[in-house]
Amino acid sequence: MKAAIYYGKNDIRIEEKSIPIVAPKDVLVKNLCGGICGTDINIVKAGKGDMGIRLGSEFGHEMVGDVVEIGSEVSPQIKVGMRVGINPITAKKVGRRLSLECSGFSQYVLVEDAELNHNLYEIDKSVPLEVASLLEPMAVGRHGAFSANPQPTDNIVVLGAGPIGLLAAASLIAEGMDNVCVVDIDEWRLAKAAGIGAVTVNTAETTLEEGLAAHFGTMNVYGLDVPNVDVFIDAAGAPVLFESVMRIVKPEARISIIAVYKTEVPVSLHQIMSKEVVIKGSSGYTHEDFCKVVEHLKNFKNELSTLTTQVYKLDDIQEAFNKAIDAKETVKVVVDLT
């Protein structure tokens, strides 16, 4: 089989590897489509071997494929020809520690100790492959969004119109949240947010406070008018933006942090105390997230299809990464392994 191997900074090579041998409890999946994650991008840009992908390793962790071989002890629920998404955290015995090396950019993926609805999730074949490959990142976005316990009547703001922010917004809208706003400085990406049903604020053109007040109105808090926002989902990782949120947050608001911050951010404990603000971190996903996203892939597929913006063949994976790193007019860049 062909497999993409990570060798360092902007150095990805296609090599021939042996197709994995299937043990009694394993399943072999023919990989059809793999997505490039922001984590993959950061590692390839840095070129280090200690950030989750070791030098000389197969990698990729967003993938969809068809079951082609089943071990003798695997449950009969799993059948040859079944289309599946893979949970990279549970796909290998090593677990989360090396989940970024789950072979998402290899033509075949071995799933160890395979179980349906544990590390394999069946996906309806009516879902386009590029949409199906969104399973894992959308589970990340959904987990972050629903960590804040959003309610249908809440005014919800997603900070950042990158892949995770847009997929978080999509999961909210797909589950009946009507008042979702996405904030970014890139008008092209904000148009993608509008396409899935969100309203938008471009903070390159207006302040966060003014933009949110225009959509959701204001409420008076301690003599000051603040935007009437119940939930903030932070998928931006921009310190200035988070500091703005803390200045305008209303009482009992909930904030979920999905973004990976690279620097320390000052937080006003007085604001948190006096307004009883809840701030919660979000990392990874649960079985429930995967199950919900499987439904969204089928029922919300037309809207989600606009978020896959570029498709490259496996032989052109370095070019695919170059495009993803450039990040101009991109949301989700995927690799076609068919």
C-alpha cells in the first residue's frame, strides 16, 4: 500500500508499506478519504518529532473507509463492505498517546480490538466521502459546543470560523439551536458560516461588542449595556478576542474553550466571581458525540459539503499541506485515497 510518512518540516513522502496483518480481534479498513487537521499542520510546520507524530511515522487521524477484512473473533455486527469512520483515540491499543499516528493518510488502516460504536462508526453510503471524513473534527467541535450545555433559546457565539469553529456551529444548528453567531476577521470564511445557517460578525469591521449587540440586543449589567449572549464557544485561540469576551460577558454566561492557546491569557477572576461565569475546557470527544455527528453527516450533508474546500490525491499530499498551511480560502483540505 501507499502511505504518507512524516519526516520533518514540510517533508512528507509517499512510500510503499506492507498492508497490516489482521489479528483475530482486528479489522482492516480500506481508507478512502482523510482530512488534514490543524494539529497536523502545526506539526508539519514545526518539523519536530515530539509533538504527537514521530519522525518516520505514518500519520493522519481524520478518515473514512470501507471494511475489507475482519478478524475471526470480531463481532458479526461488523461486515465486509461496511463504510466506517474511525475514532483514532480508540483505534489502537496505545490509545490517545499516539492517536495522531492512526494512518489516516495510508491506503489501509488496521483497527485493533475492533468494536462497532467504540472505534468504528457506520456511516451511510449516501454521505459523500469528503463529508464523511468530517466525522472526527465535527465530534471535536460538537463536544466543545455542547460542553457549555446550550439550550434552544440561548444566544450562542462561536469565536473563530476555522474548521472546528464552523463544525461546532454546524452541530449546534443541526441540533435545533436557532441563534448561532460566528465571529472571525475573514469574510470568506464568514460566508461559509452564513451558508450553514449562522449569523456573523467580522471584528475587522466592527467591535465584538457592537456586532453582537446588533444581533442579540443588550442587557444592563451594573449600569453598563452588554450583549445578550448566553454561551461563547472559543475555537479561535486569540487572546485579544477572549479578553474582549471577558469585558462584555453577562451574568451566568457559559464559556467553552476548544482552541489550543499558545500563550498565557490574563483572566479577570473578579468578572468570573461577580457574574458567576462558568468557563470550561473541552478536549476530544465522547461516544455520544460520534453518534450525534453520524446523524448530522447524513441529515445535514448538503450544508456540510461546503466546508470541504479542496481535495488532493495522496500522491499530492505535500501540495495539500502547503495549501492548508497557506490557509487562504480554505476550511477543510482533504486527501482522496481512492
